[in-house]
Amino acid sequence: MRVVALAGGVGGAKLAHGLAMALAPQDLAVIVNTGDDFDHLGLRICPDVDTVTYTLAGIANPETGWGIAGDTFEFLAASGRLGAPSWFRIGDRDLATHVERTRRLAAGQSLTEATRAVAAALDARHPVLPMSDDPVRTLVETDEGTLEFQEYFVARGCEPRVTGFRFAGVDSAQPSQEAVAALSAAELVVLCPSNPFVSLGPILALAGVKDLIAARPAIAVSPIVGGEALKGPAAKMLLELGLDVSAEAVARLYQGLVGGFVLDKLDGRQEPAVAALGMNTLVTDTVMRSDSGRRRLADAVLAFAGGVKPAHTGAG
Amino acid sequence: MRVVALAGGVGGAKLAHGLAMALAPQDLAVIVNTGDDFDHLGLRICPDVDTVTYTLAGIANPETGWGIAGDTFEFLAASGRLGAPSWFRIGDRDLATHVERTRRLAAGQSLTEATRAVAAALDARHPVLPMSDDPVRTLVETDEGTLEFQEYFVARGCEPRVTGFRFAGVDSAQPSQEAVAALSAAELVVLCPSNPFVSLGPILALAGVKDLIAARPAIAVSPIVGGEALKGPAAKMLLELGLDVSAEAVARLYQGLVGGFVLDKLDGRQEPAVAALGMNTLVTDTVMRSDSGRRRLADAVLAFAGGVKPAHTGAG
């Protein structure tokens, strides 16, 4: 089965890794959010692309989810002493990725090409596809004004109250050719348990992406478990936007897009409500505590896929 | 006494440091070669400026002369794994300087301004002045063709046989305003024991610099001791250019430019020949094995200055 996974940060990367354990490189591509990419210290930084790449390469820091296991921070400390901003924590080995990517982009390569080169060097065997080679910037609208995503997420620790989101540039940005080709060939699309607003939202906002997903079997895995987000601000965002902090509320966001939805066993009571949205449902343990947990969830999703129909059965 | 030191790499930085121990910040400026600056991994790297800055700041690596004492090389190893060239050894802390400089240059600062900011953050108290804010590239002409300086020096280990030098851009480059102002106000100019061809050569090739030096008391310290260069390719270059490998041969290169010349005590027999060039001479221990050796040589040079006249006594 040819599968495309859509992923943002840590949670998404874990399920992508589980799928990579289950599927050959030619049968899985991971399309990754680039809305939180930014320029910092003169370098192009792509946090979600790197998290997915490092996770697939088996070198991700298991404690933080971001960065490289065992990395050191000598550069960051020295950079701070020189007066450069140090709120974004870049490890010495991680920095090599940013420098190499920036160098390749400056030499005229696309982000897709630069990502492919880094992934190959790190032995990440499955394609990691940035959602677009064009710039898209996630802006978080808050009670303190509009913030760049990293400013909101890292510098401000998700503290300001969210009122909405914008993806600057998304109207003129195109999904990458590679992403479109992967989606067009996909027999299953998996929306990983990433933040629906700021991780998958930018991917889904790109022209044509929703139609490509809705036209084929697609499954979303809830990032909300037992009324909480395992990581990141998804629960806080749902709350501040006046939505329930529940798997069901996430399922409503994906109505008309996916035919299948996976809830955690803690949220089994919400299954009828999700089924009432016209989705097939699977209730299982979605918390990936280890590599075997990632593989187990991936296998469960792939087994579930057989009974899932496209959300749009018409032309799409 | 207001002093300007001209310096290239390691040996020059050591005497500059000795002078900095002897003189207040307002009484010493160090003009530094930028001919071996280059772009690498998308970063602007200024090896001589950094060597002088780190040496004045007291953080230079005493074993190598370049880089920062105790630096680590995690970035370099990771960068090499990504396929980036790793022949130029950048430490993790050293890298912060290159990133910060590149960021400041990209933001429109001059190299002089960026250097001032880095030096201030590192507590180098005496002004470190890049010779020019305009690009000058030292090219080494060899029996294997023309090589960029770092390619010759680091990547090829000074192996190719030298036939000459060119300083690309030097005809249109201007010495920095700060360097001209410092030279114009100087009561003494010290040509540190740096390579006369590739360290001091680019500085002296800038428009007007030689005239400014020749018009005031100036002293050169021989980088050749006992027929050898203490560090770097100066001896090899003299030999390949058909010159003697001697202090006297270096003095001839500076004839008409400096009125005073310092020879090592190992080279005392050459003193009459140097004096015959019309220079005052000082014979002393020029080998700086420790901080106190740097200070001792600096004090000797400053004491010697009283008897040194400008090489040009006319209008200059």
C-alpha cells in the first residue's frame, strides 16, 4: 500500500517513524509542515522538517523531541556571549543541518532538494517532503497582537491567548511537485497526531491538497487524548478558540476530509459522536511511548485502512 | 606614544598582544590583514582578524595559534557527515563569531563595525581594525596555477611552489577610514613579525598605506629567525621566490618603508647588512614563548622607537 503521512512536529514524527518501520521507502512519503520555518542568525531553520528527518534517521533527542540526541550547545553559548539572540536552542550538530540547508538554498537548490540531501546523509531512508518550496509563514493571532509562530511558540512559550491563525503566503505558494505526486499516487493518507491548527493546518491550506486527500482513503489520528494534548499547545488552542478539548472536536475539523478517525482508548465514549460525523472509527492505544509503540500504532492504522472510504466519493 | 601595529596571523598577533599589555587602548590600534578572508559554508570567515581578536581577548588557542582555547568540534564533524567541506577547521565557539559576523554584514554593517562588536563582546580592549571594508582576495601563483589563499594554505598545506602573489580587488579597495585615521595619528608604526608577502603584503598594497607608514617612525620585526620562519610558509616562500631566507632579505622588502628593523639575536651577524640599507637596527630575542616574552619584545620595540626616523624624511 502506498501511503502518504502528513506531519508537523514531535507527535507526527513519531507516527511517521512507526509507518517507516512498517513500510518500504518506496511505499511511504512524509509531507511536512513548513509554516513554522524561519530565518534566524542568518540561517534558514525548518523545525518540523528537521524533527521528522532526525526521527526517521533515529537520531532525534528522545527527551525533547526536537534536536539531536546527545547534542552539545557550545555554539549557542558563544553566540549568546556575542549578543546574538539565544532563545531558539540550536545544538552544535543540529546547527550543521541549518548551515548546510542555508548553503544549498543560497546555491539555488529548492528546500525539497536540500532536505533530500540532508536526509540521505543522515540515513533517513523514506522521503521527507517539505509541503512547499515556496515560503509560507504561520502567524498566530493573539490578544497581544499577531505573532510570528516561533515568537509565539518558543520565545513566548505559547502564553498569549490565541484568537486565530493566518498562513502568510499560502495563497501564492504551491504544494511541492513531489508532495502533489506523492498524494496523487497515495492509496492511503494518514494525518498524524499533530496540531490541527499550526502543524497540519498550513499543509491543508495549500491549493488542491484538501481535494487530493478527500478523494482517497484518509485517516486522521487524534492528537487529543483524554482531554489533553500529549505535547504542544493543541489543547490550549482548542480551548481559547471556544472548542471542546476532545478528539471529537478534532474530528469535526477534519469532517469532509478524512473517512477514518482514530481515537485513543481513553476517548472511547466519543466514538459514536465521531461515527455520527460519517467517519469510520478505530479506538486504540495512540500514545507512543517507545519505538515499538510507534510501530504498533502504525500497524493498527494500516490495518484499519482497509475499511476506510474517501470522504468525497465523487470527483475530487 | 600612539602606536599602530600591522599584523597578519599568529606571530603578528603575539606582538600585538605584547603591545596591548604595554599600551592603553587609546594608544594602540591593530590593523589586520583581510586578504585571506573567504566565504565558506555560506559564512564570512576572517582568519587573521579573528586570530588577533582572540589573542587580544586572551582566549586564543595556545597550541594552534588559531581558534579558541578549549573549543569543541561537534559542528564540524556533523557538517562533514552532511557532505559539507570540512578541511577548514571551525570550532563550535569560533563558529559563533563567523555566524554573528555574517549576520551583521548581511544587515548592512561594515566589517569594521562587525569586528568592533565581536571584539567588544569578547573583551578585546584595543581596537582591531580590518585593513579595509572592501573585499581583497590574496591569490597565490604557483607551479600548479593560481590558488585562492585558503586553498593554498589550508587545503593544500602550502605544498605548491610559489611564483608570485596577487591581491584581487586591491586596486579598487580603500583602506578603512579607521585604519587611515589611526595611521595618520600614529607616532610609531610597528610591522609585526608576520609573513611579508601574504600577511602584511595586502595591507601595504592598499592605496596610500605605504606613504603613511614611510612618513613616520616605523619599525619592522623580522619573522625570519635563524634562517627559518617560526610559523607558516614565509621561509618556503622566500626560497621559492629566489630570495635568501634571512632577516636581511625581509629588511630589503621593507627598504624605503621603515626606518627601524629588529633582528633576532640569532641573526646578529646580519645587522651590518641591514644597517647598510639605511635602517636603524635592534638585535634582541624576538621569539615570544609566553605572555611575558610578548611583553618583553613589545617593550624593547617601544624603547627602540626613540631613535628611529621616518624612512621618507620628505613630504609623505
